[in-house]
Amino acid sequence: MTAQPSGHPSGAAGFLHRFEGLRARLPGARLGFVDALRGEAAEAFRQQGFPTRRVEAWKYTDLRPLAAAGFDEPLTAVDSAPDLPPAHGAARAVFVDGRFREDLSALDGLPYAARSLAETLPGLAGRLGGLARIDAQPMVALNTMLFEDGLVVTVPAGVAGGVLDLVSVATASERPEAFHPRHLIRLGAGASLTLIETATGPAKARYLHNPVYEIEVAAGAALTHAQLQQEGDAGFQLSTVYARVDEGGTYDNFTLNAGARLVRNEIHAILAGPKAACHMNGAQLLQDGQHADTTTVLDHAAPDCASRQTYKTVLAGRSRGVFQGKIHVHQIAQRTDGYQMNQALLLSPEAEIDSKPQLEIYADDVKCSHGATVGEIDAEQLFYLRSRGIPEARARALLVEAFLKEAIEGVQDETARGALDAAVTGWWQRQERAA
Amino acid sequence: MPAVTETIDTVQSVTEGAYKWGFETDIEMEFAPKGLNEDIVRFISRKKNEPAWLLDWRLKAFAMWQKIEEPRWPAVSYPPIDYQDAYYYAAPKQTVKPRSLDEVDPELLKTYAKLGIPLKEQAILAGVEGAGETPSEGGRMPVAVDAVFDSVSVATTFKARLEKEGIIFCSISEAVQNHPELVRQYLGTVVPQGDNFYAALNSAVFTDGSFVYIPKGVRCPMELSTYFRINAKSTGQFERTLIIADEGSTVSYLEGCTAPMRDENQLHAAVVELVALDDATIKYSTVQNWYPGDAEGRGGIYNFVTKRAQCRGRRSKVSWTQVETGSAITWKYPSCVLLGDDSVGEFYSVAITNNRQQADTGTKMIHVGKRTTSTIVSKGISAGRGQNTYRGLVRVAPTAGSARNFTQCDSLLIGDQCGAHTVPYIENRCMTAKVEHEATTSRIAEDQLFYCRQRGLSEEDAVGLIVNGFCREVLKELPMEFAVEAQKLLQISLEGSVG
Amino acid sequence: MLKIEGLTAEVEGKQILKGVDLEVPAGEIHAIMGPNGSGKSTLSYVLSGREGYEITGGSVSFNGVDLLAMEPEERAAAGLFLAFQYPVELPGVGNALFLRTALNAVRKARGESELDAMQFLKLARERLKALHISEDMLKRGVNVGFSGGEKKRNEVLQMALLQPKLAILDETDSGLDIDALKIVADGVNALRAPGFSALVITHYQRLLDYIVPDRVHVLMQGRIVQSGGPELAKQLEAEGYASVQAAA
């Protein structure tokens, strides 16, 4: 696809067209390394375009509705104060339409640095783009080309950072808007942080939230990262996380997909040092015509590392769920312990689930397994509950909760787990009210 | 040095000559000119005295083939194949069917002897009329054999006996002459000409293969078997097998294959189509032992095969069992399309890759009918520098109410230079369906080896025993005679470079 | 039968055996007792040739042959049998097939004829019956899904079939109820003969009520610190290892 010269071209061409127009005004335009990176990303995006289903990694997620939408960048900042989701801790960074809002944030007096990316760009040479891959990931190339802001967190060695809320709110606007925040999180040796990201947006608003995370967890550090995706029902979210974990470090990710018309949550974790660990858990709660895709790639690139993944998808209405999860064990990664389970529960005859777990193993002394199940609510269990006097709707709800429990209980951090529980319960209450 | 490493080293040293079937038969052959074009397709069709509709069918396939791209998605790598640098027709020059053993080309006889086929069967294979009519000694169930030597079927045994039951078992060339209506009705209905690159190629140039028709209500009284042998240099083998099990019938079919050791790679692109009607059962077993190439990866067969079954009838059943030990590269996915309500598909597979072998194999189970069930059991063993991929698709259509699938994929790694990969696809659009998939990866543990050795087993025997145990669920699906062969073959295949 | 002289051995660079001297004459049953971590299991693994145990000094001769120079399967063929403390599971490998393969490997090494499936089954049935073990055990995978007691019984069955010259029982009594303990003891006692010796490694005296040893040795901190008759085991039971430590 190439940029068209006139009007408001849509799809990849539209984004490239706007990049050409905006390039000199984007943050960091005068910083050589930033502008060069954007140029490379634009070239990569030009070559790849929006991925089609012919690309193996996008086999089950069709981006045509997104490509057809024709987005604008939110050039004028909103200064009203939109409703914010409840806070989980004292510290919070708030982004409205992808822009950092100091007035709504609370980042003072923290034992670590948390600042707007736009303001800290000059000091990010070598760190920005250090993990993200523009060559193989068109959505990452798009983000790199057009990012305007983001959150930069640096927790010094040995510091316990506590809980940090990262809030992203989209506002309604006349034309569909797109924002591409870039968040950089770095934990020094032995440091810890719980990052709880909540993404929301208004009903019926069409927008694209396309965040990219570059996360570095140094030796012995521990990051808990909860992503509570509750975007508006016409919104698109395409999120890509890159996490690198060094020796003895832990990266604990939980993703909730409960909102958006179309969401793809992609996580690439690299266990780069011995005895590093990664836990990935997730729940997808889908209804109507929602499409949710969780794609994980776990690279075991060092010996003695462990990874655990548990993903659960509940599908109602005409929704469609996708899970793709690859465990890649490099030859050096002896004594790897890798486990992955993904399960789907179909509540509707019109729903569809596609699942592609994958093992790619080049070391022999490993213990790797994956499992996948798809099914409906167990008739015997349902009957048992009803025979004890529980009404059918409640019995179903109990069984769905039980189904999700395993994924939520896998989350170590209590605050994060509480946030998840609340989000899941909220989803259920909305379901029951609608029914 | 840990025991496993030591074993690997020991066994790596005996690689040379591990392939016992690697000899070449010096026999007078007839070839078509090298290369592939419409004239070659016409040449083959003329040589086989085919009706016009079949020539048209081939030419259509050839036209499709020219437009299809060679698949690049399998996890295998090989240099580009020059499709113009091969012979597409090669046959032993034997025009008159021999009447006694003395008339059979002695080189052909020697070939069968070397392949370890007993004397009596040898007479059968060489096409001596009448030899197959005597029941074999020891009261064992006789096996009817169709032997395909390079491009043509050289003999089919027990034909008369089978005809008494109304069973047709012959080469597909003969079927085209004698049962054209059946061939025309079913050919290409399971695997259409343009299905994929290799199927299109096969449809254009297929030279022979087996044809089986089991009439209504008949239980085939013996195992049917085809023995494939590639012998000539620079030839591809493109056989086409078509098996039709009519209502209420049952058949068990076996397939075996070998080839000489050569430095060049040879292409084997077969198509197998199975049709099972109401209440029919087809059991299809393969022991694939094409030449795998040497320890450095020189030579060996490229085995690019399309095998598919349609369970068209209610309660029909197709069971694929494969033991894949040979070939430099294996690319095959024996599949079941479960159309009839309550139909059943099964896939049991053992695939070994040793030295530099690559295998990308698995199955597709397509559930369309109600209450259809499928079972997949795949055992991959990687050794040496082998790369072994299981790739499978389970698709459940909205119409397949209460469909069930269970998949178990296990990989065993022997040594740290090999790879084991699992790529299952699950696509479910039916609420009441239940799909379960499990995959594990393991290696032979030091303590298992030591335990066996403490009881007096040599390391090699211990590994053989453990590997056979690992494959047991699949091997038990093979017919008895084949199972014993397969077990030995597993051990021999591992000798090449494993512990 | 077995003569160990000045045996020292390391595991992962740590010295476990620090000079073991022990002689087991033909026809005798010796017990080795000792507290946890004294080197009992290491001794049994070193004698049977397990990887990962580095012999740093000393010698072991088995009927006049250098045992330490032999591969594990050669030791088995020469008549050394180790009843494992934790018998390993071999999924998919049938017990009958495993036993026959092992028996024939050992028979072959001894220059005896191999048994076919029928001959083997006859022999196995006899042994099973003598040991009061259900025939069902032959049909199952080797140790797969076996209870602790079943695994130990399976070890004894293997011993009965392979007819070793020297059996090493590595804490075979751990986790056994009294009935299983008797089966194990009966298995060993049935083999008692002038040409059979056994080394019974145990933590407790209990097993020695059923397999009465000719000699008892106490292994502590990698050395035999005391030897005596069966009464030594009773004394240890009553007074604990501390008394030996004080004496040593």
C-alpha cells in the first residue's frame, strides 16, 4: 500500500499520509534518534501495511474494519476532566486520548521516577525501541511512527515501588481518533512495582488505542502488570507488550479483555537470564459482536526458567475469541519448565473460538506442556446446582465464575487480584442487568 | 560424561549403512523424456491408454498446478526443486506378464528377496499367476499385495479370491480400463485437482497406485497392501490411491515403502483418497520407510503427500495409523472430513526424525455431521539434528452438534541438537462441541536409562524399549505383522544417531 | 563375594564416602545402618554404577573382578542387583516385556539360552505365586501408577527372576506396611544360599527382624564406624546413633 496524495485516505495509506504531514511537529522531531526511528518505522509500516489474515500471526483477527475506518490524530488536547476509573493506589498517571494529563495525575513524592514520555525523550536514546520490533510487527511500526506520549517509569535498584495506576481514557469526538502511546518501564535489580493499567472509553465512540510497552525487569526484580481493558464498545485496542526479564526476575502479567469492539493483546516476554520467571494469566469476557485476541510469545532464552500461562475465554452472543500462545525454548534454555493452558466456555450457539497453542523446542532437558479445551457449561454440574435449589441463571453464573477463578487466582499481587475480581464482577453484573 | 550424551556419541558412530533397503536394482527401464509439460502429461495418458475424460482431467490439473505456489508454510527447509529436471514416467520394461518364476526378470526377484519378502510372497509379487491362490503356511491371514515399482504397478495378488467377494483390488491403471465408471465417480472428489501444489502435480502426472472397492456389506477377508519402491534415478513417484468402502463394508489397508540410497533428493508426491459410506470402516496403515538421506543430510526422499478421507455416511469410520521413519522431508496430513452424522475419524502417528531429517506432519479433522468424534494421538521423536513438527487442525462447524475431539501430542527429544514443535489449530463454531488438546515434551530421563541398565539392558536396548513404550498407544493400532516390523524399524531408525 | 577397600566418592564435588572398608563373604547377609545423609544411598549407587558419582579412591572387587570398571548392565549381568529406594516409572513399557528383556539380557551375558515368551511367562508365574503377587502386575506399565508397596514388590519380583549373586536393598523397607515388608523379606530369604549374598541398607531395625543379618555395619559420615552381629541393630534401635557417635 502506498500513500495517496489527496483527501483523507484510509487504512495504512491514511496513517502514512498523516505521518508525512505531522512529522515535523511530533515530539522529538528535532532529536536525531527519534526522527530516524520514526522514519524507519514508517518505512516498515509502508512495506507491511495492516496485516491481513494471510499473515500467519493474524490468521484469526481481521483488521479490515480498522483499516477502513480512517482515523485522525487528536491534535487538540482535551482539557475537560473526564470520569476516571477508581484508583487502586495513591500514585496514578492519567492519559486522555493518549496525552499525559499532569493535572489529573498524582506522581509526586514517589521513591522512583514516573514521567511523561514527551518530556523525557532526550534522555531515552538507546532505551526507546530497544525491545520493540518494528520489522515484524506492523502495529508496533505504526505506534513508533506516530507516538506522541506515554509513561516512562524507572524504579531504582532495590526500591519497592508499590502500586501505580496507569489510566487511559478516550473521549468522544466527531471523527474517529487514533492514539499510540509508548510506555517504557524499567525496574533496577531487586526492585518491585505493581502497575495496574485501566483503559476505558465512551460508548459508541470509534477510536483506536494502540499502545506499545517496553518493559525491562533487571536481576531479582519483580513487576506485576495488570491490563484491565474496558474500552468503549465501538473502540479498537491493539496492544503490544515487550518484556525482558533478567536473572531471577519475575514478570507477572494479567490481561482482562472485557471491552472494545475489537481487541488484540499481544505479549512478547523474553526470559533472558537464568531462573527468571514469567506468569501470564488472562480472562476474556465477550458478548455481542466483540472480537478479542490474546497472543503470547514466550521466549525461554536462558536455562532454569519457568513460565506459567492460564487463559480463559467466556463467549456470549456472536462474539469471537482467539488465543494464540507460543512457547519457544532456545537450545541454551535447558531445564525449562513451561506450562500453558487455555480454555474457552461457549455460552451461545453463535460464538466462535479459535485457539492455537504452540510449542517450539530446541533443548532436550525441558518440561513443557500445553493444553486447550473448548466446551459449553457442563450439564451435570448445572443440574447438580439446580437440584440444590439454585436458579439456573445463578447456577450458570457460579459455573462461569468458577471457570474464570483459576486464571484470577494465579495473580500473586493482592491489589491486582482485587482489581481483577472487581472488573469481572462488574462485567457479570452488566450481563445480568442486560438479561 | 552423562549416559545420554555417551549413547548419542556411540550411536552416531554407526550411522553409515544404517538404512538396509538402500540398494539399487539394475533393471531395464522405460522412461518418458525429462521435464514436465503438456506433452509429458499426454505421453503418460497415452502410455496408459486412458479415456479422453481422464486426459482432460489431467490437463486441467496441470493448468492449475502452474498457477499454484509451492507451499512455504511448513517448518521444513530445502533448496528449490527443479521440476523440469526429473523423469515423470519410469517403468520396468516387461511387456508380457510372466507365467512362471523363470520368466520374471531375475533382478526384480532379487529386489524382493532383499526387501525381506518371503519366497512364496516373492513369487506373488513378481506377478506369477496362480501363486497367490494358495493360502500361506501356518494358518496366517494372507495379505493381498499390490507392488508399485517406480511408476507402475508390477503385480497384484489374490485378485481372484477377492473378486469372489465382489472386491476390486487392482492398480488404478487397471481400474481406469475395467471400472471406469467407479473411477470417474470418485476420483478427485476427496482431494480435488487444485487442492494444493503437490496434489495438482500428482493429478497431472500420476502414473499408478492402488484402487480398492469394497461392495455393500462386505467385510474384506484379508489385509490389502501396497508396497511402493522407488528405484530409478532422477524420477519422481506420483502414485494415486483410491479406496471406496460402500455401505456397511470394512477394509484394512497397509502401505509400505522403500527407496535406494542416492545423493540426490527424489520427490514422492502421492495422493490418497478414501471414501466411507454409511456404516463403512476403513483402516489405513502406513509404515513409511523411504530413504532418509545420510547423516549429513545428503539425498533422501521428499515425501510430499496428500491423504484425505471423507466419512460421507452415517456412522462411517476412518482410522489413519502412520509410522513415519524415513524420508529426508515429510510433509503430510492424513485428514478426515466427517460429513455423516455419528461418523468417526482417528489419527495415530509416530514420526521419527534423526540426523538431518525434517518432518512436518499431523492431521485435519473437520467436523460437519452431528455427534461426530475424532481422536488424534501423535508421538514425535526427534534425535540427531532432526526437526519434528506436529501440525494439526480441528475444525468444528456450527452444524456439528455435540461433536467431540480429543488430541494428545507428545514429543520426545533425544540429544540437544534437535527440535520438537507442536502447532495445533482449534477452530470451534459449535457451542455443544467439546474439544480437548494436550501436548507434552520430554526426554529420556537419566534415571530411566540407569534403571534399565541396572537390570542388564544395554543402553541401546534401553532406549529402544523406552521409545517403544512412548509410541505404544500408536503401535497397538497397527495390524499385528506390521506392528512387529514397525517396532524393529523404530529401533533401527534411532540407531542412526541417537541413544 | 564383595570386597570394598578404602572407597571414597564425591557427588557434585562434595565428598560423601570417605574411605569405606567392607567385606561381604559369599552366602552372608550384611546390613548397613546409618542416619540420614551418612552415605548409604551413595554407596549403593556407586556399587551399581550410576552416573554422577565420582570415585576418587579405593577399590571394589566383586568375585575377584574390578566392579568399578564395569558398565551398569555388565554389573547386572555379573550378578549385582540393586533394589531401588525409589523405583522409576517407565510409561508405556509393559512390565512383562521389561522383565523378559532384562532377564534375557542377563541370561545371554551368562551364556544361558534366552527364554521365549511362553517359557518366560511360566517362570514369571511361578515367581509371582511364590511371592504372593498378583499376576495383574505383569500387564501394567513398569511401576506406572504403582503404589509405594507395589513398586517395592515389583523390585523383589525382578530380583527373584534375575537370581542375582549379590542383592543390594536400598531402604527397601521405607514406606512399607508390615505385609509388604514380609513379602520383601520372603523374597530375600528365598534366595538365601551359599552363593548368594545381600547388602541390606536400612535406617531402621524393623526389616532386620525378618531378614536376619550375619553382620551389621554402621555407616556414619562416609565411613564404617562400627561392625557387629545382629545384636548391634537392636542396640542402635534402643540407644540411637548418638551412642555410636560417642563410641567412635
